[in-house]
Amino acid sequence: MRSMPGPVAVITDSTACLPAPVAERWGIGVVQVQLQVGEQFDEENRYDREEIIGHLRAGTPVKTAPPEVAAFFWAFQDAASKGASAIVSVHISGRMSETVNAAREAAQQVNIPVHVLDSGTTGMSLGFAATSAAKVAAAGGQATRVIDAAERRFRGSREILYVDTLEFLRRGGRIGAAQAFLGSAFSIKPLLTLKNGEVAPLTRVPGQRRALNKLVDLAVECAGDRDVEVAITRFGPDERDLEIGGRLRARLPHMVDSTLVDASMILGAHLGPGAIGITVSPV
């Protein structure tokens, strides 16, 4: 009798902003992207969030780096040793990080099929994609179905971002087409998105309050009358996210679920303290 193939394992990286209970529930492996703070260099989950925010505000150099190839290799090996028949590894846009290339290099050294996907995005657009893929895998789906689930989700999701300043994106070299907003008056607040795998401008709004109102308006417009999951992502404690969540619930009757998550410190290092994002993801 032929034995049944083992389950498909799903692996992502820490920029997916997945809450630990979600990753644990669905068996999603999370490979940590790395941070350098001054002379200290380590995986992002080894840092204290409030300390990173303090360093950013104080002007301490905070840089990011992809995981080592070895980190992916051991994550893939661990999945194989637990009986996985294949791995779907879905990651932050290759135009924003070398993470996906590190995963591809490690995949060549593993004895089971590893399908590495460049999501073209990050944040909870990536997190929702990894979770959808893992749910299909848990139901016994083969690799092609798991890949389809991830791709459908990250292609359909949209990130809408508010930042207090573009300075942190400029410092990290991730400003992309949003550089067109540089030089705006301090009171003008930029709203951004991700397009073609990198940060892109949406609009500029005078004042923080109006900018956050516009953030909600854009999310509602993006959702339309579709069934969607929504994530509000924050970098640092902030009461504004609760207000935003309440307004979205009131204006999105087709919102299937909403969640509040802390931004990956990798993303926070580029977006800066006070950044708030809304992910709209059709289900």
C-alpha cells in the first residue's frame, strides 16, 4: 500500500506581522529578519520594541538585513523532519528585501520540494496570505492549492499606510516613488501604499487628524461591498488605532473579521514611530 504524502508546510518571515498565537495555531514557521542597532546585530524578536522606538526617536542608526541562508535552511529542515512532503515559503517583496533570495538559496539544499513565493508586499497582506495557505495545507491541500491560496490573498490585499514623516523611509533607502513627497511642509502628512513591490505615494493631507480620516476613507473605498478581513497595524502603543477600528466596523458591513497587530520591528524601523497601517484583504 502506498503511504499518503505528508502535509505541506507553510513558512513566512517576520515582516508578516503574524501574532504568535495565529502562527502557532496554523503551524506557520516564521523566520526572523535581522536588525542592527548601533553595533548590535540580531534577529528582530530578540529586541525590545519600546527600546527600538526609543532608538529611532533618538536618531540611533537602526538598519535591517535579511535572514541568513542558514536560518531558512534549518526552518526547511525542521519542516521536513516533521514529515512535510513539500514547503510553501512566502515572503516580503524582493524589491524591498533580499529575504526571498535567501530563501531560494536555502531551498536548493533541501531534499523535499520548496516553493518560494515573492509576495510583492509585506505586513498583514503577507500575514493573511500565509494564514490562508496554512489553512489549505491543514485541510490536506496539495502544494499547488496551497500556493494558489497564498497568491490569491496577497494579490488581492491592499496596504494603506500613514506615517508621521518620510524621514525613516528615506534613511533606510525604502522610500521608492514616495520620494516625490519629500520636502512637503511638516504639517502635510503622507499616505502611502505598496505598488509593484515597493512603497508608493497615495496622497498628501494637511494635519494628522485629516490624514487619519482619509486613511479610513481609503480603506472603506478599497473594501467596497466585498467580504473582507481587515488588520490595523501600529508601531508603538497608540489609542488612535482603537478609534480607527471602531469607525471601520461602523462603515464596513461586509467586514468578516478585524484584528489589531503590532508592526514588525523591521517595518517599524522604516516607517517610524507613530505609523499606522490598514490592510484590506478580500476573502
